Amino acid sequence: MIFTNPSGAPELACDECGCRWFDRLGGDRCTCYECGAPVSGEAQAEFRRAVQAHAAKRGAGAGRAQPDAAASDRGAG
Ligand SMILES: [Zn+2]
């Protein structure tokens, strides 16, 4: 499941318990810290699409108001 945080950015959350803490130390494997449920590749792909859509929206509308935030977004990819 995907939440939108107060700043409008998407956040990936566990389908089982809704928490947003995940163990990503295993690389591709992503499991919930709370209940240990694995996050499906489908959910991760959906989350990436949401992030990209959000970034594209910000890039189109925000201009150069926040150069630091834009730089960190690029670094995360
Ligand atoms: Zn969970």
C-alpha cells in the first residue's frame, strides 16, 4: 500500500499492518519490520512509479525554489 506524506511525497507501507518501516538490507528483498511480511515486487514497482510521478510533478511546478531538495532527490536514485 502507498501513503502520501504531508509534503505530498509517496511512502511505501506494509500491506499487512500498514507500517512504513522496512528492512532493505537484503537488497531486492524488502520485509516489514513490524510483522515480517515481504513486500511484493509489484508493490515496490508501484511505489517507484509514484515516486517518479511525484518528482516529475515537482520538477515541472517547483522551478528552482529548492535546489537542495532537488539535488537530494537525484542522489537517491
Ligand atoms: Zn507489516
